[in-house]
Amino acid sequence: MTSQPQQQLPPNDAPATCPTPLGQAPALLSVGVEEEFLLVDPVSRTVRPGGPQVAAAAAATAGELEHLVDTELTRYQLEGRTDPHTHLGEVLTELRSVRAALARAAAGRGLRIASSGSPITGLVAPVPLTPGPRYAESLSLFRALDDEQSACACHVHVGVADPREAIEVSNHLRPWLATLTALAANSPYWDGRDTGYASWRTLTWGRWPVAGPPPYFESPAHFQELVEELILTRTVLDHGGLYWDVRPSHHLPTVEVRVADAALTPEDTILLAAVVRALVATALRAIRAGEPAPRPAPEILRAASWRAARDGLTGHALDPLTRRLVPATEQVEHMLRTLSPALHRSGDLDLVRSHWERVRTRGGGAERQRAAYRHRSSLHDVVDHVVAATCPTQALPTAPPGAPAGQGGPQ
């Protein structure tokens, strides 16, 4: 990466935890993560169906992790998740274990799992949908929108039990959503070509009627009235169809941040989880201190989201509050400086500093995918890199120098 931030996080000379004033955010909020994965053929490197069978095999052999694996919308996909934890080391351990269980089950059917926000090669439309009444209803309502939904995301849940506070946290997080998109961008390829975007998944999800940055909600009643209207008018199927980048969970006492691509490595996921928890903790302290949330215009938030999806960490970010373009890495640094007190209180500052330094030096997921391509101009190499990063125990045959590279390449 060529862009270097001018400022670093403050030196770690503060105590790992700080007293939490009465009535403000607790030092440790619970965190749970959902990750979506693609299934790929180890020879052709293209996406292949098999999600229901692999999920069933993983559940049957995963023991106490059985409840942490599931199917997804398409048969190209799987889902792994964690239980809620207050210590991120426990989240990381569970992420690795779930990925390993899914990888073993996939290998048993001659497949591999790949953590990329989008399919790199293979026929991606129309997708083979997973059987079930909900998915059939989705196809009936949304039609061709379902055809390309083999994109994979990473969702972070942070424990917020009070519904009013959950709505207000959503308001406070809106200015930072585009920065999270850039930090987590990991979907530059789609259907055998480089899209020119760092997060093509963000663009594919942006076509849905209820997606992207959420509105500013005046109250829980405002939120509930809007959701009821969206359901009544068949704009969404139900509460689970609210695809905003952040939302109060409809079935858990959490705020769910849905803006990120599926991350290459468990360590990338943990960086995201730590940052999201710090954002929520910072928002709660502001809410309990009576500080209003910023209200950038929806048009600016949408523009910032598009710019983050295009540039990732290598270009520029649109700061929704100043309405100015700044280097994307500087915008991430600004966010981390803002979150420094919350990261101190949770004991996550060293973790975030070390993982951010790694990402800033080596590049985000999109940059690492493109670096793998540049080695031999081969999309096979990109798939191999993603598979190995997803779960290092997975093996793929080595592609010979003359192996087909797939159609297209970086533009």
C-alpha cells in the first residue's frame, strides 16, 4: 500500500481498563459474529452447490459447535457463527473452530470453503437457491434480485438490551459505516473478472429496497412504524429482511452491524469485531451523557458508502461529517483515535493496533486478493489464496504455470 497515515494511535501508556462512570456504558459488551462462506471446487476453483449437505455434515460432527453452523440463501453458501462472548480471544477461538469444522465437512464432499465477499470464478447467476418456504417466498417477491445473491458478509452483534438505546446506537454509528466498509472490503472479483471495486458485494446489496445506511430514527416508535409499513407494503418479507448496514436485531438483544464483506482470515474478523464493539460502547457513553447523534444527509452517507466500496483502503474516503475526501487509511486512523478510550476500557487497544498495522502494511482483503492475482495473472491463484487464508488446513492442488487464469483480470 502506498498511502501511509500521518498519525498513529496514541501510545499504549494508559491503563488497560478505566473506571466506568455510573450510568454510562459498561467496560465489556458481549460480541457475537456471523460469517458466510462460499463453496468452491478444488480443481476448477469455481463455486459449487452443496451448502445444505455440508452444513448437515458439519453439524453432525461438530459436537458442541453444532448450533453454530447453518445454510444460507444459496446452495453455494454456508454460515458459521459464534456464541456471544465478552472476551475477543474466545470469539477468535470459536471462529477458528467453526471454520475448521466447515472445512472438514466440505472436504468430505470434495469441496473447499472460501471467505470472500463475492464468488471469484464460476457461474454466479442465476444462483441455486436453498430449498425452503422462506427462500421460495423471497424469490417470488424479489425475482431477479435473488439471482446474484451469492455474496457473503460478516455480521457483528454487540449486546444492547434496551430497545431505545439500540435505536440511538444505530443513529450514532451512521457516520462510521462507510469507514467500516473500506476496512472490511474483500470482494474485488465477480464471475471471473475484476470489477474495479474493492467491495462489489456492497454494490450488489445496494440494489435491495431496504439496504445501505439506515434512516435516522427519531424514536423506537418511529422505527417500528416504518418497519410495519415496509412489511405491510411487501417491501420486505419480515423483520429479518431489513438489510440496512446497522439495525437492532429482531430476535436478539443486540445491535447488528451488517456492513462488512466476509473476512479473509479470523484475525481480520476479530479486528472488525473489536472496532464495532468500541463504536457501540462509544455511542452508548454519548447517549447516556445526552449527546445527540450527528445527522449527515442520507445522500452523503450513500455517496460515502459507494466511495468506500470502490476504493477500499487504497484510495480516498468521503468523510460524511466534513464532506471532504481524505485518504482512506487516514479516515480509519481517525476512527481508531476516536475509539481509543473505548478500546482502552475493553483491553482491546493492543489487539486493534497490531491487526491494523498488519492490514495497513499488507493491505485489506481486496488488496491481498489482487496481489495474489498479480503473481501469475491467474484467478486460480486468487481462489487458492482465499481458501488457504480461510482455513490453513485446507489443501488445494498446485496449479501449473500454464493453468487457465480465468476470464479478465484487473482493469
